[in-house]
Amino acid sequence: MCTNGVNTGQFKSSIEQIDEAVALTRRWTHRAYHTAESGEQLRTAAKLREAQTLLDEVRALLSEAADIVEEEAAVGGVTVQAV
């Protein structure tokens, strides 16, 4: 569906791709956290843990954005006609 010149399906897919990239980064950060924790680098581990929390928040926001894309498309009220 195209709303206001935006293909909402493609736009939602783009948001999902961003989420997948953040998920991968979160996994890498989690591994680095365990490495730092195992190596007794506690301040580094704490910062990596904070980063994980922030990445989780980013993913939640992206999920909300993906839902909103669909909601906004549903109420867009745009009609496309062939000319």
C-alpha cells in the first residue's frame, strides 16, 4: 500500500531491517560483556551492560515505529486512481 507517496510495506521492511541490525549488534555487545566480565574488567562490563540495555530500548522503539507505520497507513485516507 502506498500512503502519501510512501510504500508502507517497504517502509516497514526497512524498519525491520534496522531492527535486525540492532539485534545483531546487541548480540555482539552481549558477548563482549561476558568477555569483559570473565576477564574481571568490571567497569568495562558495566558499560557494555548499559549499552545492551540501550540497544534493547532501541529495539522496542523500532517495534513501536513498525506498528505505527501500519496504523498511519490505515487512516491515511489516500485514494489512488489510474489516469
